[in-house]
Amino acid sequence: MGERREFGLIPLSVDAWQVSYRSNNSRDEAIPAVASFFGKPIGVR
């Protein structure tokens, strides 16, 4: 499971994951990136 943290101005208890990855541009140079994924607030169906 992801780490639980407060997000935004209104505290929400959600599951969240962060993924870091790299790709290459057209000159074959590395491009680092990060994506964040958030689940539904806990208790919401």
C-alpha cells in the first residue's frame, strides 16, 4: 500500500503512489520523470 499523507488545503485520507521513470528524447538523452497516482478518499464508495 502507498503511504498516507494529507493532500491539498482540505485534509483527505487517500492511498497514493509515486512512480519515477526515465525515457529518452529525440537526441537519445535521458529524461527523468515522476508520476503520482491518487485513489478515492478512504470511506468513499
